[in-house]
Amino acid sequence: MATPLSADRLLKALRGEGLRVVEVRSWRTHNRNHKGAWGPVNGVMIHHTVTRGDTAKQTLASVELCYNGHSSLPGPLCHGVIAKDGTVYLVSAGRANHAGSGDDDVHQAVVNESATLPADNEANTDGNRHFYGFEAINLGDGKDPWPDAQLEAIEKAAAAICRAHGWSHRSVIGHLEWQPGKVDPRGFGMDWMRGRIKERLAPAPQPKPAPAPAPAPSEETDMPVNWSLATDTPQTVPAAKWTTIPISRTDLLTGATHYTASVHLTIEDPVPLGTVQGRFVHVRPDGSRWTGPIVERMTTGGASFMDFPHAGSVEPTEKVRFEVIYYPGNNDSPTPGPITAARVRGLYWK
Ligand SMILES: [Zn+2]
């Protein structure tokens, strides 16, 4: 529960997060407050515009659409429009026509900042009353790219509002998590974006104690060995089954005592929106296994590139392997595209 930010405080919060902000005409007084309540506010909702924003002209047309709306949906259609270059165009500081009716259970979960969101299977709650809305310019076809600058601006805009209200990343949802039938934002996962917002909101790390002076290199055995393997043989991964990924060989490493590594995967189009998890596995001579922490990545709908880092200790007799599991998204076929390239790079010590 919170009183909505004034126009001044909204602007200050966004600029304070390091965003480039453009104030569009009468954004301070341009709203739908005559049609319903604005507040108490409980969260931030992310959308895509279903418009292009590759040129300045297209960007301005998208901003105009969000300011004015159209015959069946009067504007403002959000509070801020986030362009591909990361600029935020403010079009409203009041009630805006972006969220529509959504699920009361989701609303309650946002109010409670619950760890998980229930399914959005009801449309019984006025979202325009309770949510700030950001429209990111993207066609939402799974192919229109999401530049880093734009993703960073989404992270910053959501974090700015959470910071101003004292909310956590769990107060940020996607339209698709609110209203049945909505798919936006499409092209990145909201769990992933919430993870970024969480990191941004985390208190600055305490300064580390000064490192101990590095011991003089003495024995050759202290020297790390470079380790680099790659393959571009396509490999198909079944859905929902941990599968070992050979990278030119199944056992990526043996004879090491510890190692650092990053596996880089390229997964080709067509990829349904989904989740890929990866983990390193140590296989002992008796066949028993140690499995490392799971790292989760979202597929983007187009070609996806993902990194899985790990650093671990290992017995020289153990074999280091890498496994992935694929969970399909909810709106496409359960067959993932093939992994078309894989490589591992790192260092190991004997
Ligand atoms: Zn939307």
C-alpha cells in the first residue's frame, strides 16, 4: 500500500537511478483519474508496445501512441515508454490505461511480495489503479531484438519506483503475469528481470579486506592450464530431462584438482520461450556423481546465447561433465531448437 508518487518524485526517482528521461508535453496532468481511482499503488508492470522503435521516427510514433492511445483505448497507455536506446519518455503521472482487469490473487501476491506468483486466471481487479506501467518499444514477435540499453532501462525504471516506495523486486510483474491472455513482455523472462532488479536494489557490498600478498610463484604445479573445447555439431535436447552435452568430448576434464570454467551455448531459432538450466557434474570412478549448483537462463524466442559459469574442486580421478535441462514455455511446442554450438573455456590446476 502506498500513495502514488507525485510527478516530481517520479521524475526524480527515475533520474536518480541514472536514466535519461524525456518529459512529454503535459505528462504531469495527463491521466485517466476522471475514470477511476489512482492508488493505493502496489507495483510496477512491464509491457511491450507491439510497435517498432528502430528509428527516431518510429520511436516518436510509439511515444505518441502511448500518450494519445487510440479510438478503442484512450491514452495515456502507461507512465513511461522505454525506447530501444534506454531513454524513458514520461507520458503520465496518474491513472493510465495499461493493466486492465487482472487477477486478485496476483494482486495479493504483489502486495505481500510473495516468492511465487499464482496463475493469472481471473480478470476481476482494476490494475490501472494499483500499478505503474512501462511500455518498452518492441514488436513482441520474439524476433525484434531487446538491446542491452533497453533491458537496463527496464531494470532501472522498475528499481527506481521500488526504491522510492521501499518495495522489493517482487513488486514488479509482467502484463502476462497479470491478465489472462496477455503475452507481454515477450522476449525475456520476468524472473530473470526480477533477478536483475533484485541485484540493483541490493545494498552495496561491504569493502573487502585487503587481499593477502600473492605468494611468489614457486612450483610449476601452481600454474593453471588453459582449457578450451568447442563444437558446432548440432545437438537436440529433449524437454524436461537432464542431458549431458558433449563439447568435442563427453568428459570435458580429468586429472584436475580444481578449475574455473564457463560453458557457452548457442541455441538456434525456433526456440519456444522457455528456461534452460545448466550444471557441472563430477563423475567418480565408481559411477557416483556430484552435481553442481544449477544456473538458469531464459530462451529469448530467437537465437539464444547463454553462459554457465562454475568454479569447483575435483579429484583427479573424477570426470567433469556438463548437463542441461530444458523447460519449454507455455505458449509453444515442447520441442526446443537444437544446441548448434557449445564451447567451454577456463583454467584448471593439476
Ligand atoms: Zn501490456
